Amino acid sequence: MRPDPRGIFHGINYEDTYSETGTSAFTVAMGPIRQRLQEVLSRTTDIPMPPTDWREGVCIGQGAHGRVLLCIDKETHEQLVVKKIFAKGEVSSMRRRMFNLAEEISMLSKLSHENIVKYRGVIISDNCVNIFMEYMTAGSLYDEVCVCIGQGAHGRVLLCIDKETHEQLVVKKIFAKGEVSSMRRRMFNLAEEISMLSKLSHENIVKYRGVIISDNCVNIFMEYMTAGSLYDEINKKGFGALSPKGTVETTRQILRGLEYLHDLEIVHRDIKSANILRHAYPVVFKIGDFGSAQYYRALASLNSIDYSSTPHYTAPELVKSNHPYDDKADIWSMGIVSFLLLSQHL
């Protein structure tokens, strides 16, 4: 394979232009796009470079000639969108399609504006053209509806939008229902959680945005973490285990958040992959869900019997005895998360 220092034609075997049945359809169709892209390269020095190593995730769109996938740059851990156009069909129509694609890529390479989706590079592999684009985490205006993203015994979590600023937030709705004494205890715990959240300010802690109490529920507004949780990333989006480099960076950021909490004498008590959230770009990991968090001073009367943690992440001393909770329990749980990130298994 001829080397290509710009990486733009990665995967094309230029010597393999003929097969036993004659010139391959793909080679014929790729002629215009190779020529056009070479023209673009000769005139432009700041074309975005595509990721050198990436992992494909779930399909978010599909058409007659290709599909659109979420993908992740394994080096930077940034989420992107890759538009995969496959070389298939009758040669003349494929040639025309590839010529139009070359024109599209040429146009995209010249665009740079805050209100235009960013072009991130192209890679031509053996049977398709991969166009990388910025991942727009909130989707399209067509998709923009208030959707439920979580549900529990006493409430649910919704995506919502500030109609004035057009900012997306998450609202945790806790409903006033059930037996009076249990509801009173639940609301007391909720007041403690809100009081704690209002005091927190750190780049690795999900931001509290306010509370509204309506007739039948408490609405807690939180920052919307655009890329979801680590649990979603590993299990639902199809990215699988992280690279060692990605695991180290994720662990480093979460430990910074835990250090901040522990300096304030707060133990989270429920560190797990589902409670570690992240933004897609720039990549930032944050600790969320403070429903089980407690100050050190409040933990003296608590033990493992009083608290139902997530079993796989619970420190052994808390399972085997009435050992009091302290910050070491969070560190153990984070160690389990790091193992999960590397192995994809518990």
C-alpha cells in the first residue's frame, strides 16, 4: 500500500486495481473522489485529521447507501458521528454518488462557523467512505421533546428545556404520595440532599441548578450530562471496555471529584458506573446522584444494615460487619469502576 502522510486515503490498496474479472467497481467509482480530494489537499493546509483509532457504537440513522453511527476516538475519548457511505450498486451510479460525495467533502473542509456542524475528517476504507462530523449531543429540533430518561418507586427523571435560554437540563421529579410517615421521612431526606447539592461546586461534580416545589412534587434541576453515564457507554452504546489510557483519565477525574467531597467531609456511598456521567465534548467526567450521600458526622449512627448499596461496588468490610462508613468505601467502589472500564465485566 502506498503511504499517505495525511491519512486521507487510509485503507486503499492502490496496487490492487484489477481482479480476475477485470477492474473492480469500487476502484472505478473511487477515481473521481480520489482525484477531487487530492485537489482539495493541494490547496488546503488545515483540513481536520480524522481519528487514527476509533470504535464504532450504535447506529443513529440509515439510508439507501449507508448509515450514521456514533463512534469514539480511542485516543482522546471524544464522541463523534461517522457517516458511512458504502461502495455498492451499478458502477455508473456509484461513480456519480462518489463524485457528489467528493464535492460535499470539499465544501465541508472549507466551513468554519459556530453555527455550522464541524467537519472532522474523512477516511476511505476498502468498501466505504467514512466522513467524521461533530457529535451534536442534544439531537435535532425535530427530536427535541421532554423525554423520560429514568424512573423509580417515588419519581422519575426527565430531560427538559429552559424555554428562555434553550438550554437542556435534567429534572428529577419526586412525587408526594404514599403513607404519611414514610413520605415525611422521604421529604426530609430530600431536603438534606438539596442542602448538600447547593453547597457543591467542582468541575467533576454534576451541577445543581435549583429546585421548584409544586403542589404534588419536588422538582430538582441538574446539569444535563450530554453523553450519559459510563454504564450507558459500556453497555448500551456498544463502545465496550475503555482503553488503558481512557481508564486512567476517567479514574483521575473521578478521584478529583471524590477528593473534593471528602475534603468537605462528605461520603457519596454509591459510586458506580451508572452514577458517573460525562459530557461528549470536551470530555469531562462527573459524579452524580447524591441521594445516598452523607456527611461524616451523620454516619456515626449508620451501618451496613441501615444502608442498601449496590452489591458489586460495596467494600467488603461494610458487607461483613457493622463497620462505620468512611471515605475509604468510596475509594473501593471507584476501584471496582476502574476494573469494569478495563474489562467490561464485574
